Amino acid sequence: MRVDLVTLFPEMFEGFLATSFVGRAAARGELSVRFRSPRDFGLGKHRSVDDTPYGGGSGMVMRVDVLVATMEALDADAPGGVRARRVLLTPQGRVLDQRKALELAGRDALMLVCGRYEGFDERVRGYVDEEISLGDFVMTGGEVAAMAILDACARLLPGVLGNEASTIDESHSPDTGGLLEYPHYTRPAEFRGAKVPEVLSGGNHAEIARWRREQAIARTRERRPDLLERFERAERGRA
């Protein structure tokens, strides 16, 4: 998988790309990352990439000509001629979830466009394929969102986690109906009066599977009733 990053601050990714499973994916050749700064196409002696908004208002707006030139430059020298799917990182986009992460991880190439300042010139939206948000809040730029997408995708690439089942039986997995994951325990068997449930050490795998399913449903009902409602609708649809 190739990821092209449009960012004014590529140095923010240095440690991130060398660490943990993202670093492993890069070392295995499952993940490659290219950078291109809009500053390379900035205007004037200061390489300006933004300007004041038409109609007035606070902040500065990133220029459409500069950003489009950056994206097109990445496409122009794309390895194998494979054009990346362009993703604009913005609080106005679709909220990232596990299904979207699975979809993105299955693509050969992504381009993550990180904004700064007040936002993008509206015309930038005409040059991307989709928009993604981390949630209903605002950050100073798209770099952290890009890291979140990279991390969510890298762990789904073949061989990166070491155990493919790890991505199946987990919170929000489509394979478990989108439920939250059941509780986990390890040694010691008792800690300050809190004991590991007996069913987990009994060796009855059918009982363990049943307990885990019940716990996943109960936890989802308590913490994310919206997810449980969606799960139950899907179950009724399959009945």
C-alpha cells in the first residue's frame, strides 16, 4: 500500500513512521509513504500557500491552485502510474470508522491531504475523491488525522499484526456485527479482591465463546446503545 501525504509539516511523521506496527509495515514493504509540501508550489519569495478569505472573516485560507498543483505533482510521478485515491482531511467529512479503515486499507494507493489555518478554498473539494473526519471536533491541522488513518490501515495489512484473527474479534469489527469487544483478563488470577471470571479458566471453549458474546452485547448496551441498535437491526434483517 502506498500513501502520499500532502502536508506542510512532514517532520511530524518521522518518529511515527518508524514506530510500532506502522514501522513494521514500512520495514516489511507493506507500506510506503511519500511526502509533498504545498510550500514547493507556494507563491512569491515567501512561498505563500494561503491568503485572506473573500468576503472577510478571521484566519487564512489555503489556496486551491497551490494544493491542486501539489496533488497533481504526486500523481505525475506515481510509482507504476497508480493514481492515489485523494482523501481530504476535514471536520466536515465522513467520520472514520472500522468499515472505512478496511476499505482504505484495501486500496493500492491513498493520498491524504492535510490542511492548516482556517481551512481550504472550497474549490479544493472538486479535486478530491472523498472527505474524512476523526469526529465532531477541530484540530490545528490534518496531520494527526492522517496518522490515525495510517495506523488504522497499517495494522490491517497482511502479516503486520502477526495474528490475522486480531483484526476480526475486536471492537467495531464487521465480523462481530460492530459490537464493542468483550473484557480481557490475564495473570494474576486475583488482584486486590478482583478475580478473573471462572468461565475463562474452565477450558470449555463453547462456554467461553458464549460468555464473550454475552459480555460484548452487555458492554455495547451500556456504553454505545447506538451500536447495539444497529447490531439488532442487522440481526433482525438476517432472521
